[in-house]
Amino acid sequence: MKAAVISLGSESSRWTIEAMKKYFDSVDNVDLKNIEVNLSSGKSDVLYNGKPLKSYDCIYAKGSFRYAQTLRAVTGVYYPSTYMPIKAGAFTVGHDKLLTHLFLQQAKIPMPTTYLTSSPTAAKKILQKVNYPIIFKFPSGTGGKGVMYAESFAAASSLMDALESLRQPFLIQEYIETGGEDIRVIVVGDKVVAAMKRKAVVGEKRANIHSGGEGEAFLPDTHMKKIAVDAAKVIGADICAVDMLESVKGPVVVELNLSPGLQGVTLATGINVADKMAKFLSEKTKHFTDKGTKKGAGDIIKEIAIDKGAKEQQILSNLDFRGERVLLPKIVTDIANLNDKEEFVIKVKKGKVEIGKI
């Protein structure tokens, strides 16, 4: 199996690549900054250093919010034919705190009370009715950046005056007192593979390791694990970090990170998180390549006789489900003479689908 990691080349990415070499025949390190996507009416191509990116069985694409659109485009191109642990839409949702909280709210995932404001007038009305202290957040940003604390209405008003000059929307969120602690949970598939409690340094409200916080091993209970796994699934990520707070009402999700650092959690827990991720990617890739397209299109031709002159053919094959789509084997589209230039009518009833030209 061939794999690639598309990233910004962090230490965590290097750890992941080295771990994946144990499970894949080859693993390429692809620099996200040198990726471009060529969009046309016919098809989309992903270029790396000006040349078409190779085909892979598995691509683990990740990076900062600044590259969310590129990551979404790359995933959109490769997702139908390659196993990718993060869906295209996740890069839009996961890198936007507003959309993240909207998806969490719709899925009934517990989270702090959150308000979106896009004007000073609306913000002032919110500031008059909330309980203090509160948190201000920009929709984009990771590592605790873009998160501000206001302990009173006066402090919040002064902060809002400064934010007004930036002319961008921001979130107002209730502050949950945890003594400067939060929980980072690493979700891989449907399991929590590691978790740590992060403690902020004196005088700092953010517990992020990048902000100077210190981590220690943490054992989440079944309820917290379920919340973390559900949160990752909601945005469409098989690999994800979920940041949570322990409130008086129970654990609440405050943020999701599609490209989590591995050094802090590995040091705190002693768990080889990179290896857990690499093994999972290998297992999912094997499952992906064993079903659907490769078997249905390539081997079917060898295993059964196809009479292209017959009016109707019967082909035994598994269905290849990719998110909200079903991919047909190429042999089917060839025999039926289907192409993307014509319109079709689809007749559906339980257990049966018919596709015909208009």
C-alpha cells in the first residue's frame, strides 16, 4: 500500500510519517505549501511542485486554518478513490469555531453557551445580559490564539471597542471556571487513544501547551469518551483532537483540532499516539481497498464473461459508499455508456435503483 501525508512539515507530521512506514510499503512527505489544485469544467487536478500528484491508497491531509480551502479541495478530488481520514467538509467546519459550535449544537453535543455577533450594537446587548467573566473568540485560530478573557462588563466593553476596529465577527462564550485546566482527548476512529489534562501557567487563562501550559496523563470516563468520539464524527473526522472542560454540569466541548500536536500528549501519557494513528490508517486503508471499486471494476472483468453485445448484463459486486455518494464500477458505466455530459432519470424503490438516460 502507498500512502502520503500532506502537511506543513511539523514535528508531529514527521512522527506520523515514521510510524506509518511500519504499516505501508511507502510513505511520501508532501509539503502542503507546494500543493495547488487546478479546477476546470472537465475535471480537477492536484499538482505538487507543478506536476500531477501521484495516486495513493491513503492520504492523511492536515494543516492550519490558513490552508483550509486547499485541504478541502485536495480531499474533494481524492476522497472518492483514496482513503482519507478527514472528509472535505471537515476542513471548513473544523477550522471555523462558529460552524463547529453550530454542528455540535445540532448534534446535541454539550458545549458552553455561545453567541455570534457581527455588529457592536448586537454585541452590547449581549454583554448586558450575560454573566461574567466571559470569553471572546475569533472564528478562526488555533493553539489558543484569538481567545480573550473579560472579567467584567467594563473590561468586555473596552475589549469590544478594540475588536470593532478589526471589522470581523467574533464569538462571545460563557466562561467556565476550571482553575485554568482543560482536557485534550485524541480520537482515532471510534476510540479515544490518549488524553491529557492541561494546566495553564500562573496568570494565563489558556491551558494550551503552545501558551505555556503543562500536561499530565488523564483517564476520561465512558461518558467523556463518547462525547469526544461523537464530536469528531459530527464534523467528519476519523482523526481529531477534542478539547473539553469539566463543568458543574459535566464535560463540555470547547474546540476541535484537525491537526493536533503529538509531542505534548505523548510526553504526558507515554502513549505512542503516532503509532496508534498509523496502525488505524493502515487498517482503514486495507478495508477501503478490499471493497468496492478495485474489486468491482478490475477483478470482475477477469472473473466473469462480459458479452458487450447483450441487451442486459448482470454483475455481482459490492456497493462502494463514499459519504453521501455511491460509486459505480467503471465496467458498469462502460456497458451502460454513461457519461457526465448527459442528464439521467433515477428511479428508486426499496432495494432497487434504476438509472436511465432522459
